[in-house]
Amino acid sequence: MAKLGNENNTSNVFQPGDILKPGETLACSACHTDTGALRTAAQTFVQEFTINMSNGATVTYDVAGASTLCARCHSGRETGESIRLDTDTTGVRVFVDSHYQPAAGTLYSKAGYEFASPSWGSLGSHKLLGATSQGPCVTCHMPGKDHSFVAASCGACHNGPTALAVSAATMKANYDTALSNLKLALEAKDIHYGPVHPFFFTAPYVAGSPNTPVTNWGSAYGAGSWKDTMGAAFNYNMLWSEKGAYAHNYDYAMKLIEVSIDFLNDGTVDGP
């Protein structure tokens, strides 16, 4: 994540090059008023807010302090619930996209497509960081009040009795392998990821070619299971764009991947 530059410079780029090529117009005014004050007052109590998605889906967050500013934009524009509440019965439709970098949705276990089983519960504890001050986003990404947004090292919190059982590098490697396996499981059902909208195609994506989008999500296991098939693809796309998912909420991200692969293997969630 680059530092914020001139607030009037529309060529500022704040996303990885493989996600967004043009300049992003985000600047100081996204979080601050003209006086420099935060658009959301830096309150130290938890603020609840609800975001409306398509198909009547809503997501409610309880976020402390200035992290409310971060969570509102990094919650995604759709969640797995947007798919679950879709009334279509044929599975012939365009892909539902989470939008880019829904880090708050991962952190608070709210972004993914959660299959009907197993029980999901409340996974991850990083959402509790800064609960009585400025919330988890500010606590980790602005520890020194600068605007580099580089997260504090894991060792700042995970030491002594709370030391990580495995290193963050190992967790990332395990996560990357699992996400690659999900991609392979989708490809086995002729659902091929490409880094451009609508993201999933009927054959391997080739830049500059007339790639054919997947539109029949019931082709793998029938119209009755189209939501689960799209949900597995949704989880891959959402986690691919959420580069810090392994750190934000490792347990939730890994479970989304594992259950998605489980479903794609035989059309049902029945364990390894």
C-alpha cells in the first residue's frame, strides 16, 4: 500500500498493479474533512453500522473508534449472503463480485460465502484489537500515526505466552497453497479465474482474447446447487483480492477455502 500523496493528484495509485491499472482517485478527503478532522470522530467506543448489499442482504459491523472509517470502505460491495438470498432458480446469471480488498469483511468473518454446514461461529480474534480505543485497523496499520499503513510486526503482540505456534511466513505459505488448490478445484469444473471482470471464464483466461464468461452456475452440480458453486468461486475471488486475509483472520479464510474445495470435489460438504 503506497503512502498518500497530493490529495489533488488523481494519478495516485493505492492498489496493487495486478488489480487496478488506472490511477485511483482516493486521497486525504476519503478520511478527512477540509479542516483535517476525521470524517468519523475518533471515538473510543464501539459504533454499530449496517451496510446494504444486493438481494436484501445486509451486514452489520461493531467497530471501535477511527477504524470505523476503514471498515466502511473495506467491507466489500457484496458478501456471500448476496448470493444466498438471490431468488434465481436457474443459476444462469452473471457472477456476484465482492469488490476489491474487503479486509474488514475478512477480519470480522462477514465477507465470505458460508456453506450451510458446518457451523461457522465467530472465527478470529484480531477484530478485538483496540476494542477500547481506535479499533483493529488503526491499531495495526497506523501504530505510529503515519500514513504508510504498514502493519506492526506480529511479534509486537505475539510474544511470550501469545507467541505464534508457527511463523507468519509459514501461515502465509499454507494459505497461498490452499488458495491455489481452490483455484485448481474450480478449474476442474471448467470455472477458470481471470483478473478482470467478470473474473470467471469457461476456459483458461488469455489476456486480449474474447474470453467467454461463466454464466451457467448450475453446470457443475445442477441448478439446485448453483449458489454453492458460485459461492466457492466467490470465496476464491474475494480472498484473491484480499491480500492480507491470512493475517487478518487466518481461521476464517482457511475455512472458506477448505469448505469450498470440499463442495467442489463432489457437490456436497461432507468432510475430507
